[in-house]
Amino acid sequence: MPQSLFYFFSFINNMQPNLSIAALNEDNFEQFIGLINELAYFEGLEPPDEGALARLKRDGLGEKRRYEGYIGMIGDVPAGYLILIYNYSSFLARPVLYIEDIYVREEYRRFGVGRSLFDLCKRRAEEEGCARMEWCVLTWNRNAMEFYEAMGARKLDWFFYRYNIE
């Protein structure tokens, strides 16, 4: 990803005047991994192993970046993170922004972190000429569903399938 695509956004609102969003970099990578580990725990999954950690670093910070990563900060404290990637719509012949993860620590929910991360996705989608944004939500995560619906998203009548390569 070109350096010009890195962003640092500061958002000031009535609820949290110290909210900012920073693009993933060498300085905040360990905080980013800490948040990924928290999401794994929240979802009842195994956190990334050493090999996965190396790939996350290479693919998020290396020369050939495979994803964009961002951290939402409340002051100096990492409050949430975002991973996004792009795929393509054959019918619309335009890119699609795919949100792999939006995670906000429970104690920082309702402070505008999730909304700011979601707004960043909308801006990136517009900048990249995307036709739409897509993501998945676990069926038991009602809070996430309510959040996304409040942002104007709608649930589709599609089933999500997965085939593991390893």
C-alpha cells in the first residue's frame, strides 16, 4: 500500500475528546496484536500463533501489504482495531471493501470508537471507488448486529461458507 494511503484521524466529540485513529505501523503493532488476541478470546477462538504473528506483521507492514490495519485510541490506550481488505464485484465491475474485523474493547464501547472505525471504512470505500462494503457477524453477536443496523447496514439472505486450506 502506498505511503499516501496511511491516515491519522482525530475525532473530537462530546463523549470522548481524546479519540483518535492511527494507521497500523511499527510503533503500534504490538498494541494491534493485543487487540486481536482480545477478539480471539471474545469469540472463543485460539489467538494467532507465532507463524500467524509473523504473517500479520509482514502482510500489514511489509512491502506487499495484504490488508489495511487501524487502531482506535482513547488517549494513549488502544480501544479498538480495524482490518480491511478489498475484493471485487464481477456484476458491478468495481472493488468491494471487506471488513475483516472491527473490534472495540467492552469498556470503550459507546465512546464513538466503533462509529469512527466504521466511518473510516466508508471513507476508504469512497476513495477506492468501491461499489459497497461487506462483512460477517457471528449469529450470537446481537450487539454487533444492532450496531451495524444503526449504521444503516442490512442483513442479507446469504449463507457464509468456509473451506480451510490447512
